[in-house]
Amino acid sequence: MKSCLAFIHCSLNLSLSALQEVRAPASAMANSLPNEKVESRHTFHHLPNANHHQHQHHHQQHSTGFADAHYVTKYEADEMKSEPRPMKLVRTGTSAQPVDFALKETSPYLGGGRVVGGRVIHKDKTASTYDLVERMYFLYVRVVKARELPAMDITGSLDPFVEVRIGNYKGITRHFDKNQSPEWNQVFAFSKDRMQASILDVVIKDRDLIKDDFVGIVRFDINEVPLRVPPDSPLAPEWYRLEDKKGEKIKGELMLAVWIGTQADEAFSDAWHSDAATPVDSTHAISAVMRSKVYHAPRLWYVRVNIVEAQDLVPTEKNRFPDVYAKVQIGNQVLKTKTVPARTLSALWNEDLLFVAAEPFEDHLIISVEDRVSPGKDEIIGRVIIPLNSVERRADDRIIHSRWFNLEKPVAIDVDQLKKEKFSSRIQLRLCLDGGYHVLDESTHYSSDLRPTAKQLWKPPIGVLELGVLNAVGLHPMKTRDGRGTSDTYCVAKYGHKWVRTRTIVDNLSPKYNEQYTWEVFDHATVLTVGVFDNSQIGEKGNGTSKDLKVGKVRIRISTLETGRIYTHSYPLLVLHPTGVKKMGELHLAIRFSCTSLANMLYLYSCPLLPKMHYVRPFSVTQLDMLRHQAMNIVAARLGRAEPPLRKEVVEYMSDVDSHLWSMRRSKANFFRLMTVFSGVFAVGKWFGDICMWRNPITTVLVHVLFLMLVCFPELILPTVFLYMFLIGVWNFRYRPRYPPHMNTRISQAEAVHPDELDEEFDTFPTSRSPDLVRMRYDRLRSVAGRIQTVIGDLASQGERIQALLSWRDPRATSLFITLCLLSALVLYVTPFQAVAGLAGFYIMRHPRFRHRLPCVPINFFRRLPARTDSML
């Protein structure tokens, strides 16, 4: 018992001394940093780690080795000669990056209170459920309808529309042709921050080609407008008598509802907004692409088509047996089976073909059997059209029974024509909609939903995710208007099947959105993505064909958030351009993850990441890539049909559609990430090397004592390892991350990337560059691949040498090895294991006086073993 206590005491002393050695340089470095005062925003950073400091030096050595081992071209030599620019760095997490690119924590007023320590301290009792955004007040005007409007000409016709005007801002309803009792039912919202007058004018006019005629007006004093705060019921509209320009009552009435509310009002999302319009004018047609909307992505299914066989095939030409294949088409997805000769007028394939379909099913499943007459000519033997609604659905791996379908010979090869003549050919199929899979429609690294398609397999949610899009500051101008740079920006957030879009703030480089959205969370190992875009559909060139420009995006992994805490941070919007990484502004967000069931959330850590069918009947990598591409196209097409549409370039940017393409920058980043993963192993190896070389004799003696105790009491090895991990985890709790992770330019290798590598990354597929440039990049890629090929060959040689120990490829080496094995077995049989382990450990950690520079005998023996390199061509 005393020996056990002494062992634990020695272990604790060693661990504490090691931790102090690690933290001492960190504290010294922290004291050397200059103190900077920040008034409104506070930036929290982790203390530097000495191991990381050494690892960063180790990184630099590997970085140079990586460049030298792979390729050194002329532009890299020029880059090495260039002087590095001085840059102020901040250490966030494990990598240092410029202060301007770092994450900043803020303390804004949300929902009537200030955020302090992740909680909202309320100051008033009227705080609503919208507590993640700053409360904004709007003047709402609901124009319902009019009646008994006076005629403006001798024909008695009237084309009325309503103009709602306050100061220089005015909104216009749609007009009706020859209608004296029109109904509009439109809502206008004017921001109180931009109000330039105290009188609201609601004017009815008659549409005319030259000049619109005045019909009547209704005026309101803004100071007399009532205040409405949900959950109050909507304000009932009233009839107001029209007045002429002199203020006298005239014929005609207008039904209106005027009130002051917040962004929590039900009419907020469908209203025309003054901050989404120019001060001159804004019509209803233009405001349609500026409203905030919620989109739901379609539910996707995997369609499995198993083509078994076809019988009684009629050849397209006499005196020859057909060479047939089956072609399956759903929309623009087309797959074919292999071509087989039908010597008995029957063909057997038994192939599985996979497709993606979205509810509601609009496309049919078209299966045709075709005869390959010649390499460039195929003729249809017959086909069958099957509605997807009639296909059987399954949520597990149960057997789907096959069915026979009659093939129909089309008279005219056109899907739209129905002239067909039936004959005896038929095809055997197994069809099903696989609902047990999760249809991957985004990059697997940033998945926002992992549920299967079948709803009966869904588990209850584990929490609620709330997002408050507050504002953006310092946005880079994306267009020019009236000789000055400006932007018309909106935000898009994606999580699960729910996509949200804020309203477009026009002509503002520091827009305030203050919109809040909510999602149910079914798995916390998912990612929320928020992007900022410039609306190119408005303005002088907004003809509907221009692409919306990307400003930047933010990714937040839900598992990195503490439950119940409000995270208010200003995220830098970093975008990689052909000229390098560029900060496009900052996006201010408020995020809260609330857990409804802690037990269910903890239980998820023991569950597989994907549904069961992905492991029971897995897909190949090629199939997954093909299906993901088709799913992305379907989601983009469906969201693009909404009103206002979520454009294809927006969906592709939010889903990281090009993350799989080749990039030298990403390759370097992944290489250094791999080196970071093994940095702990390298540090332990370096530390053990110092122990063996007796750099610190006291530490070496303590390690010898600890090793001897472990050899004497081997049952304490595993408890000691787990105790060390527990102590390290408790110690690191003080230095845990206080904010969600964000894009890091240092980890991404985006700071010192060469322009040619960026140009290669932004090149189209297939390439659009000149042949000389493509030849240079191809040669560079061959050089990199040659180095990788050499490394893989070296690893294979080491493995083959291990196999050669007992393969008698070198008979003398194998004889020596098996003789040594026999002697070792006899010695170990009569010698206690503790004695052998102790002697081996003391021999390895022997003093340098008993060492020599030449390699040891086992290494010399191993290096002389043969490998299969001699058999390579």
C-alpha cells in the first residue's frame, strides 16, 4: 500500500512539474504582449502554449521541407527573396492570425437588455421572445381596399393605386384597371430611424400615361399612431373618408390600419420596407426581391432501380442478335447498364442504379432497352414510363420483390407523344424509394442535417437553435451607384431543411437587419452556415440575369456551443479572391443553443453519425459524389422557383459545391493539419530523446524511478494513463475556448499563397487557361506527385522488409531471425517479464557515455532485408 501511495505521489509531482514547464514560457510571452484597451468590444484569446510554440517552430521546419521536397519553382524562389510584411498577430485557439481577421466578442443591447456573460439582463418588462436582436420600431401601414371612388374623366373609368408617403420615402401599390372598388391588402413599413417628417400621407391616384391624377388623400399625425406589441391581436382596419388637396371631405373611402410595431410583428416579413428602397421611389415589383423569407428545401429520396433482366426482345434488324443495354432516366439524370449480347433474345444485367428525386415528384422514371447497332447509333427496342408516386417506399433493408413491366415500342421517339404499340417484350425490375438513408446534398464536413428521409425514423429534437442577425459593418462596396461605391446586401442562413433570407438593405455599407430565426436541432454534430450576398437584381442593371455577388460566410458548429449561453460576436467576412484573402466586412450575430433533453443529447455521442442504412448497405465513394452533385442541383432548382427566388449561385456557395476540386493551397493546409495532429507524438519523442540523452539528470532519474515502479506494478499502468488524461483535461478547462471557431487564414494557408496557385484554384473545370500555363502547372503537379510517390514507396519497402523476416526471401537473414526467436522464447520462458522489461528500459535510457554514433544492430539488420523494389519496372 505504501508503495502504491508513493507511486501516485511521484506521478502527481511529475505531471505538475511538466505542466509548469509548459505554462512558464506562456506566461512570459503573455506578459510581453502590449496591453490594448478596447472600449466597446472585447477580444478574448487563449494563452499561448509552449508546446505549440515549439510545434510552430517544428511546423516551419516541415514547411521548408515540404516546399523543398515537392517543388521549388521560379516564382517560389522570388517569393522566398521577398521581405515579409510586418503584421500584428493574435493567437486564437491554436494558430496565430492578424488581429483584423480575429473574432470579436461584443455586448450589444438585445431585446431590451444588455448581454453580459452570455445572458440578457432585461431592463423593461415588455421584452418579447425576440431577445437576440435589437428592438427596431417601424410605422406599419396596411392598405386594404377602397370603395365609391370618384371618376376622373367623362368615361367614368378609374385606374387607382395608392401611394404611401412620409418625407422622401414612398411606397406604391399595384394599380387596377377600371375599378372603383379595388382591394390591395398590402403592408408598408417605415423605419423610425429614417423618418424625416411627422405627417403620413396616404394618397389615391389614377394611373395615366403622362401624369398620374390626384383622387384623394388621408393624413395621419405620427405622434397619434398607436403602439402594438405582440402577442396583441392585429389592429383592425378602419374606413377613412378621402380629402382633397384643401383638406375638405370628398366622395370615396379608404380602409387602412396604421400602427407602430417592431420586427416581431406578423406583417414584418411580407411588408414593403423603407430601408429596402431608395429615397426616390420603390415599387411593389422591385420590393418582391428584397423581402425576408423562409424557405424549406424539398425532401430528397434515393431511388434504387435494380434492372434484373429483359425477355422476348425484338431485334431492330433482321439476321442479327441485338447487343442491348438498359437506360434509366429521371429528369436530367441518366444512367446506363453494361451492354450484353442477347443471343437468346433475352438479356441479364442484375445491376443497381441510384438516383435522387425530390417531393413532390414531378419527373417520371423512364426505362428503355436499346440496341447498339453501331458505335454511334442506338435504336430503342422498347421502354416503360413509371410514375415515382407508384414506387414502393422502404425505411430498412427488407427485400423488395421484383415486378415485370411490358415494354412499349414508341412510334415517334418523343417523350411527349403517346403513340405507342404494345408487343411481347418485357423487363424485370426491383424499384424502391430508399428512405433509410440521409440524402447528402452538401459537403460532408459542414452537414447541417443527418436525419434519414423517412419521417418514421426521426428521433425527437434535442434542442432549439436561435439565430439573431444583428448588423454588418465595414462592408466592401460591391457596385457603383451615382459615382460612389455601395452595396445592397442581404443574409442567408441554412440549417437542416430550413433556409432563411433577411430583407435586402439598399445603399448601405453598415446595414442593420435585426431579424431572428429558430431551428429545431436533432443532432449537435451539425453546422449552421450564414452568408452575406449583394443583391444584383435591383438598380440600373437589375434585369434578373445578373448573379448575386458573395460577400462572405460564417460557419458555426453546434457542438462547440454551450447550452443556454448567448454568443454575441462580430465575425470577419473573409473571402479568397484571385488576388489573395480579403476582409469584406464584419457580420454581427447572436446565437443561442437551448437543450430540451440533456440525456438524449449525451446519448447521441454513442450513436452512429449517419442512419443505419449507410452502414448496412453502404455506397461507394464514386456513387456518393455523383448523388451529392445531383442532390445539390435539385435543391438549387427548387429553391430558385420560390418567390423571391434563392438563386443558384447562393445555394452553391452556401453548400460548398466546389470543395472537392484540386487546390495546392488546400493540399498544403491539409498537410500541416496532419502535422499538427502528430505534433503531440513528435513532442513526446523529443522529450523521451532528451531523457535518453540525460539533458536534465534529475528528470531522467525520476523517469527511471517511475519506469521501475511501473515494471514492478504493471497493474497501475492503465490507471496512471487515465489519471494523467483526467488531470490534463481538468487543467485545460481554464483555457477552454470561449467562442465558436471561425475561419482561420493561417490554418487555411491563405496568407502567403502565391498568385499562380490562387489562379489555378479559381480556374474553371475544364481549364480555360493558356496551354503554356497549363503545361507548367502540370509539370509542377507531376513533381509533387513524384515526391508523394517516393514516400509511399518507402513506406511499402519498410512493410515488405517486415514480411521478409519469415518469407525466406533472404535465407540467411530468415535463419538468423528464427534462431533469435527460438533463443528469445527460451530466455523469456525462464526469466520473469518484469526483469526483461526493466533491463530493456534501462538499456534504452542508458547514459550517453555508453552510447556510440553508429546505428544499433537491429536497425542494421532490418535495413539489409530485401524488398520488392527490385521487381519494379
